[in-house]
Amino acid sequence: ARTGSVAQLIADWEDEVMPGHAEHTQTDEKARGKVIAAAFADYLCAEVETPDCATFLQQYRTKPRTHNAYRAQLRE
């Protein structure tokens, strides 16, 4: 498990994984990454648990595509 901040994990992921994605996809992923980092700003990576992610995703329940995009990015 990672011990750093969620924001740092997202930044590392953007540096390591995103370059292999299409430009438009990268734009969307960066925007979602900012939202996720803000939502989990008070957490270290090791502290984030499934119920925390479920609570975060509840705000997108009425938007299935958005919900699934955030869920997929959280899994990454």
C-alpha cells in the first residue's frame, strides 16, 4: 500500500500511465484526477477504503457514464 497522499499518487499515475493514452482521454483523466484529489485531500493512500470510494461515487449516481468513468479511474 502507498503511504503518500492521494494527490501524489494521482500525479505519479499521470506521469507513468497517461502518456500512453489518447490526448482527449488524457484531458478527461486530468480533470477527473483533480476532482478525486480534492475529494480525498485529507487521506493518505493507505487510508482510503471501499466505503470512502462508494460515498464519493454517490454524487454521480444519476449520471451513469460519469459514475463509471470515476469508478474506473479510482480503480487505476
